[in-house]
Amino acid sequence: MLKTNSLLKVSLLIYPLIAWFLKDILIYSTLMANVCVYLFIWLKKPLGSFIKNGLLIFMGASIWFYYGRWIDPEIGVNFLLAVIPLKFVEQNNERDKLILFFGMILLLGVGMLFEKSLFYFAFVLISLGFLFWALYKDKKSPLKLKSLFSYFLLTAPLTVILFLVFPRALSPFFYRPTPPSQGEVGYTTDVRLNEIEQLSFNSRVVFQAELSQEINPEQLYWRGNTISTTDGWNWSSDYRDRIMALTGKLRAGKGVKQIIKSVTTEDFMFALDRPHTLMWNNLPYSVDAVNSTRPQDRYSRISNYIAFSSLENEYEPDRLSTLDLKVFTGLPRLKRGLKERILRQFKSETPELLIQKIRKHFGKEGFTYSLSPGRVDNFDDFFLNKKIGFCSHFASSLGIILRIHGIPTRLVSGFLGGDYNPYTSIYKVTQNDAHVWVEAYFNNKWSRIDPVAWVAPDRVTLGGGGYVEQVLDLKDRPWMSYFRQFKSTQQWIEQWNVKFYNMIENYDRTSQMDLASSFELDLKQFYSTLPLVILLIGLVSYLWQRPFWRAKKKNIFEKGSKTLVNGLIKLGYEKEMGLNFEMIYAFLKQSESKNKEELTYLINEFEIMVFRDENYESLTEWIKKFNKLI
């Protein structure tokens, strides 16, 4: 039979809320393991060792199948969310309770790595209070709210001081990119059209970009990496696409400034097209805007950086070399007759006219934008038969046609759009905004061409997230329009989340120096002052607590003494003897009361409470036990 206690009940209530906050990183196997555990709790049956071991093996296999590796912050969270509930059905002794208690605290803390909102922060504080209360209640020593608040007041100043002394360092995790699941909308460095039949929505935030003003939606192209190699339908990046070309011409301060903060782990940094300068660690790096942005390294991931971009659609680099021309016009052996048919169908003297003809063809033939086009095997299947697809289908087909005409072409993978918050001047870019477009080289410059703008202009003007909400949701889930009425309120609340976490996460050594200088101190003086502040806080806390504990001890002594003497009088004890423990023990030894052994134990417990300053808060419970025995 499953044993229940206060800690278990509180944990059963808190755990689903943690899982809800972390729902974006949960995998299905974690949910299945949780359902299994809750089912056994509902049936009030313990888990056998066979089932527990089976769940652990199942989780290990699922994690390897889903992620393809063992070490990753998201993997750790999923494993914790699967393992800790096993302690729900294993409450046999105090050790199990403590493991569950500290496991829940660990889970709450780990959640703060992923869920960065004031709501979750408040939830963590409230949950900690309930966990401590439940632990003390199970120990028959209830923790009063007043005492818990007192402990908080004592520890909060020390926490703040430690935060000020130790600035934020680099993340200790070795990150690896976590690509979207198969069939989810999301950023990828390659275009694999043969593997995808439909895409589901993915609202996971990838990065946030703070700008000085709102940008025209048609210019919100966030550049990631270029993709230069094709097999005639799919596209892949090679070593050339991973080169960050340093031009040596710094133009920091010119163009549109973006303060970017990465939220998830990706292969590249992102910036508005076209970036010319990236800055991190207060050092500027000039980049060649015709290439990819800086590739991310697993062991030195850059999560906060500044970018400067020119929003021009065209960029004039140095002339392409013979090798570059060969790469950007390269095609594999195409299907027989395909090249000749395309050349006959789209005859044109200039690249500009050719692009106009292709655009008219897409409109005339009724090409449609959709996230559920079904399986599209090759270029002809899309161009002649299906005529329906998402950005990658249109970009790939346009790229193939341009290369057939000998025009240097490549694809660019990044994002289009973003949810702008006017209260924070921040664009929040999610995986729903992931996008692929085309770059063609003619007239000695690269030009951006987005065929999706021809067939689905709303996808460009609304962005990926807005397109999902305002176009697709109205078709499939019309009731969602009710919640969009509160978007302004959500954005107003979001600004406080941003301010709070920016204050915490951006506190580095530079911020520490700025704080010290605001008090007209250097760092050495700043560090030497803090120990004095700690001593002062400790002295104030001691002076504040001393009369409180003295008064409490006096009240306990008086209340307990009165209860003890009045109870013993009922058994024949003489009032004139007063509170003399030796005489009380002698009286009980000669007493005929059937509970004299239990009474002797309780009186000894009271003596410890009063004279050894232990466990004052258990007096109420002690009085209840004493009165039951009298």
C-alpha cells in the first residue's frame, strides 16, 4: 500500500506545474513515464523494481533516439522530470523524504535555466515555502509562516551581497544545437525537402533582438547561413558556408544596431540582413556580408552580442572568382530534358526580366504556400504537379532555375519576421519565423529574392508567428482570436520579465565596475567594503532576534509550566511543590497512572525545550500530547 504524507501531497501538486512551465523542452517519453507513475499513485500501488528499471531504460533509449547524445541541459531536465517522480511511490523512510525534498528543489532551480519569467520566479518562491512547511509538518514540528518569513529576511541580504561580489560568468554547459524535431517549423543549416511532408508549429523562442525602433516587416530578414551545394532539389552547406570573412573595415556605429540575446542553441549567430559588424566581449569584428554570420562553437558559445546591419537589399562585394562562379552555378546531372525545357520556357535577355517571368509563372499557375504540402520528391514533382509547398520548396525551385540559366545562386537560411514589443523595443523571434530565401549574383552584386513574397505576401508582412496566429489559426482555431485581444497586456507584463532577467543575467565584471564607480569606489575598495556590510547585517540580525527569542523562551516556559502543573494536580500532585522536575519525576514514579511512562518521557522533552533552547515551535504539539495523556 502506498504511504502518503504532506511532502508527497505538496510534490504531487508542484510537479505538474513545473512540467507545464517547461513544456517546450519536454519529450513525449518523459510525459509517458510521468503518466505511468501517476497511474500507480492513483491506484495506490508501489512501483516494483522491474517497472522502475524498465522506465529508466525506456528513458535512456528515448533520449538517445531523440537527441543522439547523452550530455545536454535539455537532456538533463527531461531525465530529472522522469526520475524524480519515481520517489513519489517510494516513501518508506526519512531518507526517501529528504531525497524527494532536495530533488524537487533541484528541479525548481534547473527550471530557472529555461523558464525566465517573473511568474516562474514567484512560483519557485511559493513552492519552496510549501516544501519546507510540508517537510517540517511530517517531522511533527510545524514550521510557522512567521518563522519562515524571518529566515527569509535573514538570508536575503546575504544572497544579494553574494550576487554583487560574484559577477555572472560564462555558462558552464557545453551546448550543442538542438534542431527542431522532424516535421516541425524551425531553423536548419541545410534544406532536406525529401524528408518532410508537413510542418507543425513550433513557438520556441530562438533569440531576442533589441532595436531602437520598429522595422518595416519587409526588411525583417535575419541572416543565418548560406547554402551553396545542391543535388538538384535538396541543398546543403559546405565549408565555404561556414567561413566568417573578416574584411578589416570596421563600421561599428553605422547602420541598424541590434542587441541580440540567444535563447536556444543554434549553429550560427543571427543578425538583420545584411550585417557588416558583430561585437562581443566589447570587441568589434567586421564581417563580409555576402557570407554566413559567425558560426557558433560548442565550447565557446556566444549568447549575447551586438550587430550592425545595412538593410539594403543589394550588396556589392569583390568580384567572384572563377572557383566561386563554379560553386554558385554548379548543378548535378539533371533529369533528361529538364534543362532544355526550363531554358525554352523562361527565355530572357537579363536576370531582372528572367526573375519577373518566373514570378508571373508562379502567379499564373496557382502556386500555393502551405506547411502541409505532402511529399514532394523532386523539382518536377513540385514545379509541374504539386505546385504547393513552404519556403524551402519555392527557394529551391527558384535557385535551380537561376542556376540552369547560369546565374550564380545560393540559398540563405535564417528567419523572417518577429514579434515586436513596443514596451521593450525587442523583437522576439521564434522557430515559427524560420525562413529560407534566395540570393542571386548579377550586375556585380548579390540581390535577395524571396519567392514566398510572390505567392504568400502575408507571410512576409506578418512574419512567421503572426502568419500562424492571424491566418492559419483563424482557419483551424477561430477561438484563438479571443486571446489575441489581450496581446497588449501580455507585452506590458513581458517588459518586467525582460528588465528583471536583464538585471540578473547581464551583471558581469563590467557592471560590477560600474556599480562600484557609482559609489566613487574602485573594485579593491568595493570588495573591502562588502565584508563590513555583512558584519553589520549580522549584528543587526542578532540584536533584532535576541529579544524576540528571549520573549519566546519566556512565553514557552510560562505556558508550558502552567499546563504541566495543572495537569499533574489532576493526578494528585500538590500545587505547593511548584515546577520542581526532581519532585515531579518522583511523584510520577509512585503514581498509579497507566500513562506514567509516556508522561515521564513528555516532561523530559519539555525540560529539553526550556533549558536547552531546542525546538520552541513544537510546544503546541507537546501540549496536545500532554493533555491527551492526563
